[in-house]
Amino acid sequence: MGVFHIYFTILSLLAPLMVVIGVGTAWGKMGHPFPAQFITVLATNVTTPALVFYTLVTTRLSNEIMATVASATVLSLALCMAISAAALKLCKLPVRKLLQTTTFPNAGNLGLPVTQLAFGDSGLTTSIAFFAVCSFIQHTLGVRTLPSASGMPAPWKSPILIASLAAVACRLLGYAPPQWIMESAQLLGSMTVPLMLLGLGHALALIPASGLRLGALISAMRLVFGLASGAAAAWLVGLPADMIGNIALQMGMPCAVVSYMYARRYTDMGDAAAGAVLISTAVFLVIAPFLLWLLGSPVAG
């Protein structure tokens, strides 16, 4: 009974996230107008960079810890990519077409709110650093693993990268931005999580259900390899126990919706990627309370 009590307690804490995702899904199913492209561009180019800048400037974590988190992120993605490539090849599946879907987690519109819920404000700071590095790698190096991927913008033009570098410069130079800049960044950044959750729900409503069989295999790789890679990388770079759980949780997120979009655009595996997003998201929401308990989240204590 104690285990069930903990499970449903954590599930109730996740309920607001699922409600917002559900609103986006219902909106899409009912066919109401939804400016998905506008919201994606707004979140990617404005609100998320604002959230990244504000959080990295105001965090109490030391510069050394932030650098270690960045190192753990790069290492965990490299480990996950290597393991996924070997597994895809063993299963005789097209490695280049599916590698991005199995490697990169939904660290933004699901990872940020879940890790904040699980590990508090310090958890949000860690996940922001993880997300900034992960997002930059996915949209630059990651997408270029796909065949025929071309026309991508230059890496240094990424607003998230620019915001991250600006925040790092402020911390290293000891510069405190004017209050109006920080309040503006905080206000814009507060829009990020609701926009991302609504966008995720709407995207899930429109993703075709074909390719579920292969999608189930890909989603299993994403969740299992992600968790293992995140925990191993965080342990190897020497992060404290709570941050190991945080990185593992971030890496154990479902397949990123943007991976499906890239797969549909640049490959013929769009349906398989869609099935992976659908199944991995559904499975994650079911097992999330258990994962929070397993990874030492305070809300599961």
C-alpha cells in the first residue's frame, strides 16, 4: 500500500503537466486552429533563450558544476548514440535514418517541467544546462547524421546558444544585467513550459499511428539506453547523487517530437519515428512516478 501511495502521490503531482498536454491534444483532435509554426518559432527563438539566460545568470550553482553538467550531457549523448547505433545495426535497421530518434530525448517541453517538479529549482537549473547543450547538438550535429539533410542554419546562429554564451559571459565577468532585462527575461521565460506542453499535445494529436510496431522498438531503445547513458555519464564525470538522478531522468525522456519532424522531412522513416514518439511518451507518463522514486527525487521521499 505504501508503494501505491507514493505512486499515486507522484502521479497527482504530474497531473498538471498531463492536463496541459491533454488540452493541446484535445485541441488538435477537435480541429481548432492552432498556430503550431508560430508557437514553435516563438518558443525556440524567444521564450526558451530568455528562460536559459535568466536561469543560468541567477542560478546558485558554481561555474565548475555547470561545466561538469555540460560535460555529462555531451558524454551521455555520445554514449547513447554509440549504443543506439550498435543496436540498430544488430536489428538490421537503417542506422542513419533512426539514430537521431533513438538518441535525443524530449528535454524541452517535457524534460524541463518534469525535472523541475522532481528536483526543484536546482533541478531546473541543471536541466536548463542539459537542455541548452542537448538542443544545440541536436539541431547542428544531430540532424546532420540524417541522409540528405541540408539547408540547416549555421550552428552559431542558434538563439539558445547565443543566450547560453551571454549568460556564461555574465557569470565569468561578474556582470549583473540591469533589472529590467532580468525581469523581461523572467517574464518571457515563464511562457516556455506552457507553450511547449501545449505544442507537444497538439503534435501528438496529429502524428499518424502507423509504424507503431517499429516505433515500439525504437521507443524502448530511447528510454532504456537514455537512462543508462545518463546515469553512467553523470557518475563518470563526478556529479553528486541528486544530479546523477537528474541527468538520468533527462536522458530517459521520450523521443523528441522534433526528431519525428526531421525524420519525416529527410527520410522515409517518418511513420516509425511518429510511432516512437507516441509510444515512448505514453510509456514515460505511466512509469514516471516509478522513475522519480528510483532516481531519488525528493517528491518521492
